[in-house]
Amino acid sequence: MTTSLADVGSSGATLRAFLHGLPGVDRVGADQRAAMLGTRSIKTTAKAHAIDLAISMVDLTTLEGADTAGKVRAMCAKAVRPGGDAPSVAAVCVYPDLVAVAADELRGTGVKVASVATGFPSGRTSLEVKVSDTALAVAAGADEIDMVIDRGAFLSGDYLKVYEQIVAVKAACGAAHLKVILETGELSTYDNVRRASWLAMLAGADFIKTSTGKVSPAATPPVTLIMLEAVRDFRDATGRQVGVKPAGGIRTTKDAIKNLVLVNESAGDDWLTPEWFRLGASSLLNDLLMQRQKLATGRYAGPDYFTLD
Amino acid sequence: MFEYAPAPESRDVVDLSPSYGLFINGEFVDGSGPSFKTVNPATEETLAEIATASSDDVDRAVQAARKAFGVWSALPGAERAKYLFRIARIIQERARELAVLESLDNGKPIRESRDVDLPLVAAHFFYYAGWADKLEHAGFGTKPLGVAGQVIPWNFPLLMLAWKIAPALACGNTVVLKPAETTPLTALLFADICRQADLPPGVVNIVTGAGETGAAVVAHPDVDKVAFTGSTEVGRIIARSVAGTGKKLTLELGGKAANIVFDDAAIDQAVEGVVNGIFFNQGHVCCAGSRLLVQESVQEELLAALKRRLGTLRLGDPLDKNTDIGAINSAEQLAKIRRLSDLGEAEGAERWSPACELPAKGFWFPPTLFTGVAQSHSIAREEIFGPVLSVLTFRTPAEAVEKANNTPYGLSAGVWTEKGSRILWMADRLRAGVVWANTFNKFDPASPFGGYKESGYGREGGRHGLGAYLDV
């Protein structure tokens, strides 16, 4: 990283000057570009490739108050062997108290354990709690931490507070990868999405993630596109590659493929692996499996031929 | 690597005849001139034989239009509107067929004919249908002119037809329209739509042929109004031919538009706008943003982003749904683009194209940009009408205005900045018929369109467009 970028986080003023100096995002133009990429027609061999790639990028998620160890174990089984000869998903994503269960189930399978942390989904708690929430999840076996930013601080212009919290959580992660959830539905403007993306990357995020899934709108195509442009520009500026994870509202194979097209035609090839691009979803996996089978056999099987976990 | 498999739109929706006649007085009739072939520019395959209308045929068409004018102009506006609404709806119903045919004959990507041309064509008929019974509120009177002779270009064959026919008919005129010789097919399919809509015979007549046919339409003594869209060169000839005859004339001619990017622009969207400005429809757009004026302080950044973006453009089969850049419309146009691009290099500008494989058959030109272009270079002055962008720089807003206006043309301009007051300041000073702010090549039937200086005169579209077809 160049010295000037390394110094950006040294004070609220430098951070603000940098983030407000980023080029703006024109909403009409961004929406139009995302809509145009949404018309790409992905068929036959390209579709088969895209479906398997999408499956391997899924962060299979359950984030409910009603989650239990039994539910998480069942989901882990599905994550490892989604069905037929389909590849395993990238990770399962659970609440911190269920990390140990998932870690037990997934040991040696190559499927990662991701845990939301830092007072998910609102993030309305003290830094001390956020840091210990993170540390405990990592201690319980989480490979990846999905933290939420303090949107209140961001919207009130206290970028330094958000920055310092991310730095602190990153430190608590140790070897675990840090995904920073921007909750773009609450940031509201595309300019904010770009600024929050850079803020998170400057503070050390390994991934930037759109949403918690608890707020609508969640991962809309233009928002994902803007974040992909941000990671592309960040790598150009610093040499460091950061991943992107759209999450929330991606339910169909069509949605998933549109996301892959966005990656392909913005950030590019280097991001088209589970290491650098993830799809946070729960119901998506079964639709991918259904379309996968349809493509292989020419027929749709009924919903009872795909497991509900 | 995520390669997209071919995703071709089916040709089967189009029912091509081996040959087509002229559409006169509601009937398809033979032409007395020698027939000619229209080809698919992407493959050079012959699509159909097309009749040539001689001056006698044109005379028959004008007579039919004259006869129909009595009936058509006497209809209450609300009745004329019914026909136009009906035509608009049939266009929507047959949109897929029309889009495929347009791409076959013109070479433009199906994504554009499907998502841009056809929706705009239908919208134009809907829009002017709405005016037909409200002419007294438009401020140009309600008296139609009579027979309109209309000559249209090959870049947006059906859309230019809509721009010409919809307002003419709404105002109570009848028309004789000559489509371009390289793209007559959708106009002939439109003739079929007129029959399907039960439009009274003679209200719309389509005569095909080359320049001579067009000249006969323009020169016909019983034509009351001439409307032409095409090159400035032909526009001059038409203006001369019409001078002193009392015919009303509107001309929509060439352009060399400046797309002006300031250092505070939303850069990713500006790049998209520049790409859309010059590579939309292979640059076969009279209002194309063929001169990029970029503020020197962001030149490097913008050019790097632009080149990266050009690398993702997909050139190839126009019927493939993922194609961004289709074929050049004709061998003749391709030769012109090559000549001017070679001249650009010879005069000292630096040429760049992304790695891009061109199909072996057909007429193709890679997306190209020239850097180090000066105002004095031919590629900064002459309209290339192809996928070729000339990049120039400026230092201050005043210099941007000066360079943008320093052209014989004045059809359109684009301004890219996040500063609202600067947009208004620029728009006040740019001598161009359309000024787009933070967008480019956006069309709407409610918005007037037309040029300054050598880009022509008269306005098409919107309320203003009615003025060209009424006896003001």
C-alpha cells in the first residue's frame, strides 16, 4: 500500500477527505449498466459452468432465532454434499453460538465455517462486545467472520469510528478472514456504497459484503456492481485483492448467474472463484440444483426430489 | 474464464420473401426500375431482391398519396389516432419479428434492435397518436400540408420511419417514403402492418430504390413537404432541389458531437456513457459522441478505464443476444471508415483497438480510439459514422465549450460532471440541438431532436415535431 493510502485512516479529517474525494456514482447510469448486464443470455455449456461455479460460491446460511444444533448439522451435511455430483458449497454461515457445532460437522471437508459477529445484524453494541463476540467465534472454530459496520456512525459522518471498529475486529480475527457487511440498504445512496466499500478495504477487510439479509433492499445488481468496481480500483491502487459477497435476495439461478456476469464484466476473471466471490443465500442452493438437473436431463424434477434442510 | 456460449435469437420468426415490390395505394406492385439485392452485412448473404421505383412509379405513389390526402385529412383527429394506436400495438405485437429483421438487414445487435429501436418505434406511434386529436393545443394550427416525401437513412431504418410517418399521419398528411437501399426490409414489413391496421390505401406509400428514386420523390412537383435524414452532402443537394419550390423542408443531417468529461465526473458511468455514445449501433448514429473531450487532469485515468472497458465489448453475430457490436452496414461505409481511420494515423494521431477477432465474412470494423488528436485533424472534423472515437483534451470549461462548438456541425453534445450548475452553464453555451447531461444517446418521443448549422434544420419529435407537418 502506498504511504498516502496507509495514512488515510490516521484521522477523521484525512479519512473524510479521502472518501469524499472518490469519484461519485451516477445512480441512473449505474442502474442502466446493471440492467444491461442483466440481459446477458447464458445458455447451454456456459450455463452448466455457471451453475457449478455458483454452487461452489454459496455461503449456505441460516440466521434465525429458531436455529438449533440439529438444524445446523443438517445444513452442514447439505453443504458438503448438496446432491448428485454437485460440488460442495464454499461455507456455511451461522450465528456465533452455533459455530462449534458447524466446525465439528465440517472438519476436514474443505467447507469453511463463517460466523456473523459484532452484534449482528444491527451492530448496536459496544466495541468491547463486538471484539469479544468476534474472538469467541474464532475460538469456537470460525474460519471467516462476517461483521456489520456501525451504520449510524457512518451516516452521521463519523468515518473514523467505523474504521477503528473494523481495525479492532480485524485484529480479533487473527487468521480468520474478515467480511465486512455494509448493509447497503441502510446506506441508501450509491456514493455511500462506494465510500463504505473503500472505508472497509482501507481498514483491512478481506471481503466486502452487501447486506445482512435482514434489511430490504439487499444485494441489488447495481450495488454489487459498484462494490465490484471498488475492489477492482482498490487492487489497482494498492495491489491487494479484496473479495465481494452479495447476500440477501439472491434466490434463483437466474439471479446467481446475473451476479457472475456482473463479476465477469467488471472486476473480471480474477474474482470468479470462491476465494474472491461468494453468494450469501439459503434457498438459492436448491434452485441451482434443480436447474443443474434440468440442464443434464432435459426435465424438471419435482421439489420433493431436492432435500429441504 | 467465463465464456458465454452462443445465444442466437431465432431467425424463424421472420418470413422472408425472395423478392419485394413497391407499396403503392395499399398494394404491393412491381417496380419498373432494375431490381437490386439487399444483403445481410454480417455474412454478405443476399436476403431478398428489391424493386427499384422509377420516376413513373414515384409519380404513381405521389398520386395515390394525393388522392388519399382528401379522405385522410378530412377524418377527425380522434379517428386518425385510432389507426396510429392500432399501428403502435401491432408493432409491439410483432416486435420480435421486426427486431430480427432489422438486425438481419442492418447488422445491428439484436440487443439494440430489441431493447432500443423497437420500443422507441412503438413509443413514437403511441406518442403522436395522442396528439392527433389535440392539434389545436399544439400552437401550429390544425391544417396539414398535403403529401410528404420522406427519405430516410440506413442506421435506424424502422425508427427513422417512425419519426417521419407518425407525426405526418397524426397531422393529417399522407406520405411517400423511401427507405435506404441497404435497409429496405423493415419498411416493407411496416407496409404489411399498415394493411393489417386497415389504414386507408394511399395514406402510406413505400418506394424502394437508390439515390435516383429519392431524388424523384424530393423533386416531384406534387409533394408539399420534404423530410430527409442522412448525410450533409445529400442534404445540400436536396436543399438546392427544393429551393424556390415552396415545399417545406426539414433536414436532419450529420454530426460530430463532443462528449465532454470533467474531472469531477462519476467516472464509471462516464466511461459507460462514452462507450454508449460512440459504439452504440457501431457508431452509425448522427448524434454519436465521436469526439471525447476529456479534462487533462483526468485524462490518464479515464483513458485507462475506457480501454479496459473496450476490452469487454463483444463483437460478432448481430443475432447473438450477447453481442455489443454488430456489423458495419455496407462495404461502402466500411471503406469510408477505413479511409478516415487511415487518414487519422497518417495525420499523426495514435490508433488503439482492443484485441478483437473480426469474422471472416461480412463487413466489420473493431472498436477504435485515437489519442493525441488535435482540432485540426480530419478525424476531429469529419463525420466518420463508425465505431471510431477521437480523444481530445481541454483545461477549462471555457475551452471545452470553445472546442465543442468549433465544428461545422451541431447536433448533440454530452456533459459529464457531478456539478449541477456547470451542466446548466455548459448547456447554455453549447450550440447543439441536444445536450445530454450525465447520459448520452437517450431518446424519447416527447423530446424534440434536430441540429444547428450543418446538422440541419427543423425539429422532429415532441410538440415541436408537429410544426414540420402543419401549415403554420
